[in-house]
Amino acid sequence: MSEIAIRARHVSKVFGQSRVLDDVEFELRRGEVMCLAGENGCGKSTLIKIINGVYKPEPGVEFTFGDETLSAISPLEARSRGIHVIWQDLALFPHLTVAENIVFDDYVSKPWRPISYKKALQQSREIIQQFGLKLDPTARVEDLSIAHRQLVAICRVLRAGASIIFMDEPTASLTYKEVQALLAITRSLAEKGISIVLVSHRLAEVLEVCQRVTVLRNGQLVGTYPTEGMTQARLSTLMTGLELALTPRAETHKGAPVLELKQLTRAGEFADISFTLHRGEILGLTGLLGAGRTELAHTIFGMTKPTSGEIHKDGQPLKLRSNRDAVRHKIAYLSEDRLHLGLVQNQSINMNTAVTVLPTLEKPRFFLSPQRIKALTAHWIERLKTKVSDAELAVSSLSGGNQQRIALAKWLATEPDVLILDCPTIGVDVGAKAGIFEIIRGLADQGVAIILISDEAGEIWMNTDRALVLRDGRISTEVFPSETTEEALEAIINA
């Protein structure tokens, strides 16, 4: 058995009347890649912050490093023992260079030290070369891709002496090739004796790179399991307590054609896109990031204009000058960017739900009716089974899964014929994903025509009637999930 890097026992945390963690045990071995898994709100972030010294746990906790046992740990203590966290937002300085970001901590700890850019370049090059990474230390971080920013964040904690690294959703915004490269780097770091904990909702990646997985549910430890022999279905059940069906969508009876694209082209983004979408159908649109999926969705929704080609709705040609025109023609689009485009985070749940249909909620003389807004929100909260304590609270107070339900509700309020869902489960845990897809399938059963955009083969395979694979802005393949396997579909997407 490998040497223990850190062990935490009897970890509990209470916020107000809520017991977020209840007597949890966590153990990480040296040179191990482990996954910390669980639904949103299960206590993962709280546990990480306790181990990192940000939160103070309830009395009785024991931290063990080798032969040494501590009853408390501070941020300084955690740092001195090589514990570092790379959060999803990476916490980099975009206007600074790669080198300046990598050595930044050196100057924070000793602010009186004069900055030597020559030395910063040398030190950053040393850490980049030591771990075999490809980074230009003179480049500004704001000019880098998300994948390269991840590498900068990794180099920064390595430069600071990290021996234990927690990574929060490190692959959420990466392409397939970038994910594979990051997982290879993760393995390389582990081989050098660095312990890594991944927090990820992408279960296939977890099972590919991790040796063990620790599962939390409702603030309690379900258990720690070897990933050898573990399946996505089994792990999903451990996380949620539910048996989630991982099978293709049952055969459905399509209705009349509702949307037709004829050689739709937007120069530099996509070309010659033709397909027909029927009422009650879920059409998958997949491919690697950059294949033109979102750009196509924006044109169908009237946000951008095509260079050539036609869009027909119910047999009639559409000339969409804006997304307002699309909404009037009962086309709705749920953006992949929930934080910035999907919702207004500091506005109430009520206003976020009602924003798309405000003219229908007016009193006489152009004043909004609070009663109508509340009634509309209450209707969709109930219908979508959204967990909301007070609809007057900011939508940012909700979990990711419940935020996504509100983002969906605001478009369902427009009663669309065509609903475009652009990566609707980004940042959403496995249990919330299942709930969202149950809603989507229910909408299709009621006759709504749905375009589901995703780069996750499993999502497309389980939830669509057929799928179009885009490559370099063109349709390369049409796939029927009922006639293939998830593995075969993934191979087609990543070919």
C-alpha cells in the first residue's frame, strides 16, 4: 500500500441549522489520482476548504500527515504542507504573462522583494520544462486557450511546492483532445509522487484516470472504492442513491415537420447545413468544440444572419432579423453560458423566469403585475420540480441544477415549438442531469421539437432520436443511437 499523503477523520461542518458534513473520513495516498464525487450540494467543496484550511471544522477532527496528527489546520499550515486547490475559475491574472502568473506567489509571500522579470522567466521556464509542458512564458494569459490556462494554473501550484493538488472540474470547457492531454499530465504528475484529487461530473474521465473514488451523499461518506471494475451506472447510483437507466431513448413517433434548414451557410462558421426537424423529435447536434454547433444555433435563433441558405418553419420561409423574431415564431434557445447569457445572476428567480414574457404580464398602462409574475414562476417551479425556498431570492442562490431549471423555465414560458438546448448540463451533477433530461424527454412527448447540442457522447446516445455529427462546420455523419453503441458514437465524434 502506498504511503498516506493525508488522512482526515471525523470531519463535520455546520452552517446555521444545516449540517453540511457529518463525520466524514477522507484518505489520499502519495502519487495517487483520486476522484471526489457526489451531487452538487453534497459537501465536496466544503470538505476541500476544510482540508485547505479555509473553513474551520467542528471539534473532534483529526488530520494526519505521516506520523503527525493535528486537530486543526490553517491556510498557512495547509500551504506549508503542499496542499493547493485549482478552482474552476483558475484564479489567474489575465493581463499578466504566463511567467508572472507562475511566480506570482513568490512575491505575495515576500512583497518587499523587487520583481526581476529575467528571473521570473528563468524560473517559469524551469518548471515548464521540468514537467514537459508546452507553454510560452512571455505570452499573456488572456491570449491563451482554456486548456493552456489550465497548464498555467498547474505550473503555479507546482512552483509553490504542491504535493497535493485538488482540481475542481478541470475538463469542463475542454475539447476531447485537450481533455486527453490534461489527463496525461495528471498521470505524469502522479508518477512524480504528487497526489491529485479530481472533482468532476464527467464520470467516464474519472474512471479512466483515477485509481479510487470517494463518494459523498448529503454530507455523509458513502464510501471509497477502487475504480477498477467500476461502471458509470454503478457510480451514478452511489452518488444519487437512485438506479439511473443508461440506455438509448425509447423509439418515438415523430410528428409533422416543424423546422427545415436548406443548405444554410455562414461564412467561416458552418456550411451547407440541411436537415428537417419534426414535432416530438429530439435531434442531437454533436461534434468537437469548434465544429460550428453553437454558431449554427445562434443563426437558427436569429442572433446572427446566414450568408446563404434558407430556414423554413411549418413550411414557410423565415427571415430572422433578431432573436425577437425567433421568439415570435416560437423558437427558443437555451445558451451554454448559464452564468452570463442564460440568467441574470443578481436578479430574482421571479424576474429570471418572467423575463421572456414580460409584455404578457403587464397591468393596464404598462406596469408589470407582481401577482402574475409570481403565479408564472410558481407554475414552472412546480412543473420542473425546482428546489426554491423563496422566489424573491437572487437566482445565484440556487444550485447549478436548479439554476438550469430556471433558465429552461424562462424559455418554456414562451411556449416554443422548437427548443434549442446548447449543452444544457454543463456544470451539473449526474443526479441533476437525469432530472433535466427527464424534463426534456417529457417536452418532446408533448410535441416540442428539440435540438440537443452536446459534446458528450453519452448524453446524445441516451437522449436523442437521431444525431448529426458536425466536423469543421459541416455535417459529416447522421447516427441513430438505437442502432449503435455509446462507444461507437464517441469514436465517430472524436475521429
